[in-house]
Amino acid sequence: MPDPLDTLQSLTSLTVLNAKAALEQGVDAIKSGQTVFDLRNVSQVDSAAVSVMLAWQRAADAAGLKLELKNLPPKLKSLTRLYGVCDLVSSTLKATDASPADLHHH
């Protein structure tokens, strides 16, 4: 059952075209106390997605919250590895969402 508070489920893309809006949407959600973002519906991503996730993480840290990103699409996981920010965003991934290959240290 999806969490009705998860405003990020409506995101279908996380690219340079909507990064600013997605960033604001996420920060607003964090400010309202939401700490779990479900990204299962995101099918289009580019390098801007990594920046947005890191900015969400900083916003959560600033608010004293622990952000949890769930159901990252494989392409997005690949980008976090490519940019070497696995550790920064993977701490927010549930172990159940990670494949065995994602669990080794970089």
C-alpha cells in the first residue's frame, strides 16, 4: 500500500528539465516531515538526478532527519556509482532494495 504522504511517487522523470521543480518538491516534503521517498515511477533520469538526490540528502541532514530513498531505478543506481556518490546516497537505501552487487564497498 503506497504511503499517501509520499508526494514523490508522482515523479516519472528526474532530469535537467525538471530538476529544479523536483528539488523543491522534495525539500518541501522533507520540511513537512516526510523522510521516505519512493522513486519507483521514475523512468527518465540523467546526471541532474544525482544532484537532486544529494540536495535532498543535505536538506534532510539540515532538518535533522534521516532520508530514505526507496525503489531507485537501475539507471539511477548506475549514475550514483558512475559519479562515485554511492556511499552518500546508498546510506539512504534499504538493504532490501539493494542487489548483492550494490552491497560491496567502493
